[in-house]
Amino acid sequence: MSDERSARIAALQRNGVRVPVPESVEIDDDVDLLRIAPGVTLEAGTRVRGAKTFIGPGTTIGREAPMTIVDCRVGADVSLAGGFAEDATFLDGAKVGSGAHIRPGCLLEEHASVAHTVGIKQTILFPYVTLGSLINFCDCLMAGGSGPKDHSEVGSSYIHFNFTPHQDKATPSLFGDVPRGVRLDQRPIFLGGQGGAVGPLRVGYGAVAPAGTVLRRDVDDGAVILDPPAPVKGGPFVQGAYRRIERVVRNNVHYLANLVALDAWYRAVRCAAVAEAAQPLHLGAVETIRAAIAERIKQFRRLASKMPQSILLAASHGVDAAVIAQQQQLADRADAACDAIEEFAFESIAPRVRDRVVAAFGVHQTYLETVRTLEDDVRRAATEWLDAVVGSVVRAAHRPLDRFALADIRGE
């Protein structure tokens, strides 16, 4: 081990960081050692990289297997057991099993957890949401449940299918929502193991998909999926020849609107109610959410760019004229819709209701303690405000995309 590397690890140890096997741990030069708190444990095989990296007290990295983190913000009492994580945020008490592959754009809120050998990207898990093992769950937001014994669950070997035969990724799925999810009082969602979901979907609170079920349609609150879906009619597949795109557009817009609402929740409520020491962590969460918005807009624009080719192919493949008109509007006006979302300012939406919610939060309690003790009228106000944000974003996108009846989506 080089003298410089030894000196950096020794500096961490003097600051109260536990490094049981110093010769096996790598801390890159761009890592600010002051952003690794006393009480952190860096087990054998840990590699820490990136100037953005922040690690809170009580966190253990690499307990089960070597772990690499790059530009991650990690809260207090987090366990990252083994694997790889980059440009992700883990709030207090989050847990990740060994063999993890956590790619950019992920946010695990308090006590969210994933078991061993899980791959996620552009994924947001609300408090207590649990993913089993051997799962691929990219491009999703999941909420639901109220605590460690009442949480939304994704069973082992589950897949969120997020890449289409037309080679696009305008496929984000919303399990629950932001306006109700932040209250931590909604019924949990259950997705049974050896199952899957074909994005983009919206699945309501209390929905149950038994093991082995593949979801291909939106699911209402409280629904139990008992019957297998109707068989898909066979026929030739023509790459690039889209057919009905209304549900895809609706669900993408609704997903984006919920991300904007989550951004508003963090910037107005969560960041204002945390102690100074935790500000880097929560600002990292905001950065993650903003990056998620940018990713979804990029994929939506990419979908729109495929419409001219689809329209050229449509005439020879029996596509309805109304569908072609929708595709043409998406091609012509998607940029205007995306610009409206990017430029949206939540500060002007229901300010009195928002301020009432903000006033209920303070740094004297943890976030979860505060949410648990909110009065019912404040809970309703939180949902009212965030619903107003979601609705305003949807209406902003609807103005250029009026052929898609976006205002009719659930929650409006």
C-alpha cells in the first residue's frame, strides 16, 4: 500500500472511521475525507470514489462482499453489503444485499431495502419498500405501506420489462404515487415472485399480483389480478411501426408529473426540515430526482423522434387514421410538452396549502417521526398540494398534446 494511500486511510481512522483491513480498502484522491462520518465501517474490499460521495454515521459498507461506491450519497445506519453503486442516494436505514448493481438515478428512502443480486437503475423506492432477491427493477417508482411490518413488496425473480421491441425506453412504471405515498399511510402493493410488469404501467395502492403474474395493463387501487391476460394475437412484427401510443404517452406524462411533485416535496419540505449535517444527503436526493426527470424527458423525446418513421410505415400496415394523427401530434409537439415540464415552477402552485404542510415539519424530529405524527388535516393538505402539482404538470403537457386526453388520467 502506497504511503499516500496509507495516510488517507489513517486520517479516516483518526476521525473515527472503522477500517478493519486497511490494506484492502481504496479511497480515491477525489473523495473528501470529511464527508465520511465518524462511526462508518469500511469492510475489506471496499472502494470509495467520487467527489460527490457522502457517508453518514453508523453505515457499514462491504459486510458480505467487496463493495464499490462512486459518487453516492449515503445516510446514517445504511448497509451496503456488496456489489456496485454509482450516482445513487441511500437515506437513513436503507439496506442493500450483496451482488447489488445500483446504477445512476436511484433513490432509496428510509429503510427501503433490496436483497441479494438486485439490479436497479432510475428507480425510486419510498420508505420501507422491499425488493426480494434476483430482481431487475429499473425505471420505476414504488410507494405504499406504513412501516417495517406493512410495506410494499416485490417478490424474488421479478422483472420490470423496460425495453421495447421498437428499441425505446419510454417505459417508466408507477407503483402507487407521490401525493398519497409521502403520507406513509396507504395500503401496500404486492408483486409476487417469478412475475413481471411490462412498462409503462400505473399500479394502484393495495393491488396484489400473485406469483408468476405478468402485468401488461394498468391496475386500479385494491385490485387482485386473478386471471391470466387474454392471449396476444399473433401477426407479423414490423420494427418501428407503432400502433396505439395513447397509454404510453399518458403514463409517461403522469410519471413525470409525479417526479416533479417529489422534487417539490424535497425542496419545500424535506430539505428545509433536516439538520445542517444531513443537507448534503438531501441535496443529493434532489439531484437524483432532477436527473430522473431529465432521463424521462430524454426517453420521451426519443420516442417522439421515432414517430415520423412509424407514420411512413403505418399506411401499409393497417394503422387507424386516428392513431396516425396522434403519432403526428407527438412528433410535432413533444418538444413543447417537454419544455413545459422542464420549465414548470411548483412554487406558484397552492402556496397556502404548501406553507401549511411545511410548517408542520421541523428539525426536532426525524422525517419518519414527523410524518407519523401529522394531523389528519395536514396529511390531507399534503396530498391536496401535491395533487395540484401533478395536475398542473399534466395540464401543461396536455396543451400541446390535446389528442391524448391527458387530463382524463387517474388522479385528475
